[in-house]
Amino acid sequence: MYYFMPAWADEDSNLWENTAAPWYWASKKKFDDTVSQLKMFKQAQQAELLMSYRYSPFLRSFLAQEELYEVDYYNVFDDIQAIKDVHPRNFDFKDLAWPQGIEFYYTPFIVVARLKDQVWGRIEFSTDGKVLKIIRFKADEEITYWFDDRGFTSSIEVKASNNQKHFQYFLNPFGQWRIRLNVLTGEVAVNQKFAHDFERTEYSTFADLQNEKLKAFIDANLKPNDTLVVAGANYQVGFIAELKVPRQQVIFSIFAERLAITKDNLQKMSEYGEYFVVDTDSHLQLVTSNLADCRQICKVLQITPFDTRLRLGHSQKEKKLKIFWLLDGSSEAEIQNYFREVLDVMGANQLVELVIAANNEWNQQRLTNIFMPIINQHKMADEVTFDFLEQKDDEMEDLLDFKPKLPPKRLIRFVRIYSEETYLEELDDTRIILDLSNEPNLYLQIAGISAGIPQINRITNSYVKSYQNGLIVTSKVQLAGALKYYLEGLSHWNQALVYAASQISEYSGTNLINKWNLFLKKETVDE
């Protein structure tokens, strides 16, 4: 059995801080190795269990958002709060016991509760519309009622206005407090009524209590042939050290978007884990070199955390020839040089359209400053328009039936990458994927294979093979030729599609899990 310990919290956050945020604060979904691994193992019916040790009263909502349905989990706070077999229920905040005469005022973000022309409190909601917390304002203190997505009050936080007192009471489903946290000192006191459920009645740090429960669970459940998969993060090492799991049963998942791959970080991990999995070729070299002189035996496997799913695109049915270009990881100077090549191809072929994709680091002004001067230099300002709309708006296009007749312009559209779904939506009618960064985006590569779309990179890697499912360009001079290779006719494009079909099988979830099992000397699974 595989036990997964994710790293879903910020490194500087406290263990007791709620991992859920109000809907207007909630960040966009991030690519995460543990989420992908859980999906793969679940689909292959490989025994797995998620171990969560952060305060996550909205854990089930998070798992549903990530499409991790029916994943078994153990949560330390459920253990601490004695939450077992609670049937979820929905409730309307207006059904709670409010003072007589309370009035509710709805704003775009929250609901404000007023009593006798005074602000009594406010209600805030999660991303799925459930009550996340209710804040009660008093003259000398602020009381926050944190709710569980199963429909009960999870904890009550009491904070004095002068900041001299700050406690949080963690409750069982019946509203009885089981532990009291002094937020200012980190000390924990146990309710004497429930002292029999704990080894101590007082803890100097919350980590002491957390480690007690986590270690008890590991000792009772982890068998000699089980594996603990730990998402590589600096703050995870201390927890693993306390659990005292045998090295040969621990594997660290190194995901570069989360962890700086340094000798110090890796050698600390090697003290507690014998195995490492990494996501890309370059990270394999980096991890291997940094572990070369470690005191312990370490084994490293390069394997993608993302599996292929057959989602063949439909660009061959489209008249337009859409290029999807991911900017992340490229400098402005590189982008300008490559854009000149792309614009030459667009000038020679009127069917070519360009979609530029990037993350939050890119804004409208910056992109306009990069692209518009080159468009003007090519004297294509009357022919090409740069559109900063961050997503398609087909509905609005349908409504605008009475637009003035203007000369048609070819579109260069910008798309901001928020989630996996953004990629999948855009790739459906894409003819070529362009990623010219020093480290091609791994999720985009696997999604491109799943869709059968040829990819153009400039760095040699395991996922794109020249003249098979794409091309590796060695200088900007070759970019225009690489684009024409797949844009002129369907012969080369069809060859890439056929090759991608074999890759879809190679990088399927079952095959990837079998690589894990062979690496760890476990039994393989069948398709």
C-alpha cells in the first residue's frame, strides 16, 4: 500500500491555520505531483491512502475540486477532534441561532450582519459556496467560528482587541472543545474530559501533539511492505524524522515548482528516505549529482507525475492553423527573436493563427511592449491584431450580431494559464505546440502527447523526439522551418499523431505505476 504525505500548505504557515480560504482569496489551482499521483494510483486500483496533518476542515471540498473522489484519507485533526463517520449535511447560515432583530446585507464578497445599526459580524464563504467562517465583533474581542464542510462548527477562535489574548478551541462534532491552543505561545491544553484520548494534558508546541497522533497512526497501520510517498518540501523533513519510518520505506517526490533542488535539501532528505522520484531529465541530473556523495544509499527514478489520457485534438478538421506558444521560462529577448520567425510564417500563410499563453508574471503592458514593435516593423499592424482577452468568450461573440463591418484582422490572442483545464481547452484545436524555454513545461508535454499534437522545443528531452512527435530546434534560424514542417499539409502532422499514440500507452497511468512498483520491487498491475 502507498501512503501519500502532500505538501499543500505554504512553508511559513502554522499547522493550525485553516488551509481553506474565502472564495475571493482563493488562488487558482496549481499543478501538483501528489494530486496527479493520487489520481493515477486510484485509477489503477492500487491501494493508497492520503495522510493530511494540516488543519483542513474543508479537505473533502478540496479533494472534490481536484476530482479526487472516494480517496481514502487520514487527517490528524479529525483524530484530535474525534470526528468519525459524520454524515455531511448542508445548512443555511440564516438557520443558525442569531439574535432577534438581526439583519443581513449582501455585498459582492461577504454577508454583513447588523444589529441595531451596528455591525454585529460577517459571514464568509468557500469556493463551493459553503459557510467557511462567521466573525463576531465585540467591543473588546473578535470571535471567529470556523466551519467544517461536513456541516458543523469545527473550531472557535477568540482574539482580544489588544492582542493580549488569542485562543483557538478545536471542537468535536457535538460542540465540545477537546483542545485549546494558545496562538500567541503555541502551547496546547487538553480538555480534562477527553484526557484519555491523549498521551499528555499539555503540549509545549502544536507539533508535539501532531507528531504524537501521526506517529501512532503510522505505527498502527504502516506494514513492512508499504511505502510512504513524501512530497519533497523542506518542512516535511522534520515530520519524517519524528515518525522514524525505515529509510527503505520512504520515497521523496521531487517537484521543482515546490522545492529548490540543492545539495543541502537533498542530503537532509536522504537521511530519512532511500528513494527519490523526479519529474524531468534535467532534474534527474541535478538530483543525482547532489546525492553523489551522500552517506546513505540513494536510488533515483525519473518519471512524469502526469499520465496521458486519450484526448485527441480536432485541429485537422479546422481550416485555421493554430500555434499554441507557452512563454514561461523564456526571456524577453528570446521571445522577440522567436516572434519575428513566427510572424514571418504568419505573413506567408494567411491561415496561421497564434495563441500566446503565460502565467501571472506577464501583464498586458509588458506583452504589448514586446510584440507591437515587431508587428509594426513587419508592417503587419493593419493585418494582425493583438488581443489580451484572457479566455475565449464564445457567448459574447454570438450576441454581437450587429458589429460594424471592418476589414478582417488575424488574431494573436493571449491566454493566461490558471489550471490544467486551460491547457486542455486550448489544445483541442491546436495544430502545433511551441515551448522554447530552457525547461519545457512537463504538463503541457504530456497533454500534447495525449492530444496527438506535434511539439517544438529547443531543449532535448525524453518526451519530444525530432521528426517523430515534434522537432528540437537548435537555433532560432530553424524555427520557421520547423513550423512549416507541420503546417504545410497533414502528412508530417499525421506521422506525429501516430507516434503519439504509442506514447499514450507508454505514459499511461498503469505503465507509470508499474515503473514505480519495479523501482520499489513491488508487484506490477495489469491494464
